[in-house]
Amino acid sequence: MPSTTVAKTRSLAYIFTGFLPFWFFLLLFKFGGGLHYSLISPLGEQFFPLWVVGLLMGGCSVVQLLLDVPAGHILDRYGYLRFLKITTALFLLAALTLTFGLTKLTYLLSLLFSIFGWLFFGPGLNAYVLSHAPKETAGRFMSVRDVFGSIGVVLSSALLPFILTQRPEIMGTAIFLLLLISLFLLYFSPKDHTSVHAEKKLPTQHHYIRRHFIPTTLRALKRLNPASGMLLLVSFSSSIFYGCIWFVVPLIIAHQANAGLLGLGLGIFDFSIVVLGFLLGNLADKSDKRALIFFGLLLFSISGMLLGFNFGWLFLLFGFLATSGDEMASISLWSWLHSLDREHDSDGVVAGVITLFQDLGWAIGPILAGIAYTLVGPSWTIVISAVPILITWAFYQLVIGRHGKKHLPFSVIPQKPHRARHKT
């Protein structure tokens, strides 16, 4: 390949313009899909007790978790772009059912179609992006992916207060149009040209491309070193927290007048990462990483609890602080992991365990929220959802006393995989 062509494929401008239809597909899919996920709890409470709605939301996540690896193998065999089109078409059916009016049947059918709408999206998106990315710029490709996905989530959360005032037919039509345009854009996206397994593009590629079944993954638990064990706990507890937030906040918006600001609150968690990503990386490079984990988890847990008592501007502030603490601790834990696991001969199974517990957290979060919301109300539900993070912080105090203090500089550590603060 000529040097000018290589330079072109490495540039940020090429990453943006060469895949522009695909990035806008991602934005619009997250826009429409985020709206649909946000509507599940306020629409479901019209027919079912909230604990049943929580079970339904959690059950959907469990089904996706169980089918995640088979979906990945199907993608490898039949093509990433093809199944992104199929998964978007299935999500169109989820939106279309709402246009017929809201009944128990249309609600449950919409949930059912959305399971398969999300199923191939996450694995297909990651595999497609990494299969196209030159090795030298794979990190940039994934960063652009994160930015466009986050923009879609921020737009969906900002529009949520308005959508909740509309009839279900209007809700379904809006989501349908967003997803229809996103499907149209896929036909102008670059075609598949290689398997994602042809070359390892990122040291953290196992965290994006998962092909280990759950029994294989669970057998790796005994091989986890303390750092990956802490990452497991942080991923699990934070996913419970975010799962509760995405269940509770749409209900508050639906029930309270002038709660529109809370729509932005759902997007603040991803917005924080876009704003603070480079700053926190430099901070982790120059600071005591044990202190960053200590204060990061403490800030995350306390700010998360305070979210429950502030549903105005302070919700945005504490949401920003909570996610900043989450990211601060996560970056430092990745540093610890890479300093301990020098051989990296089990990256795939370690990634599988961490991702498994992250997905379990997203399943447990709505179930916990559905039960707690009925018993103690929205404020205390959010407080309860942050308790596992506080327990993780306390457990870290026990772990750090028994293990070494050495960490690698952040600058030599592979890019940390982005952990979504929304439905994926």
C-alpha cells in the first residue's frame, strides 16, 4: 500500500468521512433504541406492577446475555453489515407495534422484538468497526464509535420528556422513522471485506469480540488476579446502578411536571466520558493510582446516592461527578491489571468474566429498581442502587492491603475499553 494511502487511512478525517453513513447509522440507532428502552418502564406500569416490569426488562437482558456468543458466531459466518441490517429491521418491528396503540399485547410484542433488535447490534457494531480499522488507528475508530453512540443517547434522553407527553402511536412513529433512516444509511456504508479475527487490532480486542460460552467463562474465575477481580466488581456494581437509573428516571419524568431537565440527566453519564476522557487518562498517568481508585469509588458511591435526592440541576452535577469517579477508578484498575498480568495469555477469558458480570448487572438493576420503587419510592431506590458501589469500595480496602503497589504508567497501557452507561 502506498505511503500516501496509509497516511490517509490513519487520519481522523478519513475515519470520519470514509465511514460517515455508518457513524450516522450508529447515532440514529442509539437515538431510536435509547428512546425505546427509556419508554419500557413508564409504558409498562400502565399494565403491570412495577416489579413485573423490572422482571421483564431484566429478563430481556438475560436472554441477550445467553444468546450473545451464538449471535457472535452467526455474525462471523454470515456477515456483520448484513446482520446489522437484520437487527435494525427487527427493531423497526418493535417500534411498529407501538403505532397500533398501547395494549398488553403490543407492549409485550415490542419488548420481544427489541430483544433481537439489540442482540446483534453490539457484537455486530464492534466486529464491523474492528474489521475495517487499520491496526494503527483501531483505537481512534473505537473512540469515534463511542462519541457517535453517546451523542445518540444524549439526544434520546433530551427528547424523552417531550416523547412521554405524546400518544403511544406518536412514540412508535418517531422511533420507527429514526430507525428507518438508520437502516437506509447502512446501505451506503462500506461493505464487509474481512473477518474481525483476521488480525488482532487492539490489545483489548477480547473485550469487544466475545466468543467464549458462559461455562468456559466461569471456569476462568479462579484464574482472575486481584485487579481483574476488582474490575469485575466495579463493572457489576456500576451496571446495577446504571440499570436502576434507566428504570427510575423515565418514571420520574412521566409522573412529575417540569421534570424535563432529568432527560438531560440520563445523557450526562456518557457526556462526562466524552468531556473528561483525556483529562482522566493524564491524571492516572501522573498520580498515585491507589489513591485514584480509593477516591474514585468513594466519589462514585456518594454522588450516586446523592442523585436520589436531587432531581434538578444538582442531578446533572452529581451525575457528572458519579461517572467521573467511575472512570477515574476504572482507568487506574486497568493500569493495575496490566502491571500484574504480564503474559496476557488469558485476556479472552478475563474479558469474558468481566463482561458477563457487567451484563448480569444490567439484568439485576431493573429487577431491583422495580421492587424497590414500589416499596420505598424513587429517591431511596437510587440510593439503594449505589450501595453495591460503596461495598465495592470497602472491599477494595481489604484487597489493597494484601497486594503490591506497583503500577505501569498509563501512557504504556492499551486503550481501556469504553464501558457503556446505557443500554447496548
